[in-house]
Amino acid sequence: MIKREHIIKILKKINIENIHQGMDTFNKTIQDFGDSMDSITKEFSADIEKSDKESKIREQKNKENLDKILGKRK
């Protein structure tokens, strides 16, 4: 009987308000996580764009330097 009484005691503590508060907290946590992921994604996108631009500039400079050394191709 002790187990049954313990279970009943726990079930009495669980009510709609507690469940509602738990769901609200969970929802806010998920939204905060989503916002964090958005900001990280934006940072990575900016870094990738910057890296791509720098890579294209280096590639163009390397081509120009090779043209100076070897002469332009026909």
C-alpha cells in the first residue's frame, strides 16, 4: 500500500497549472535556442561570404602575378 499511496500523492501534486508552467518554460527555452542558432548561422554566413570575397581577390592577384611572370596567354 505504501507504493500506491506514494503514487497517489505524486499525482495529486501534478495539476494543470504545473503542466502549463512546464510547457511555457519548455517553449521559451526552445525559442531561445532557435534565436541562438539564428545568430550563429548569420555569423557563419557572414564569415563565409567574407572568406569567399578574400579568396576571389587572392585568386585574381595570383593570376595577375603569374601573367606578369609568364606573360599573358593567348
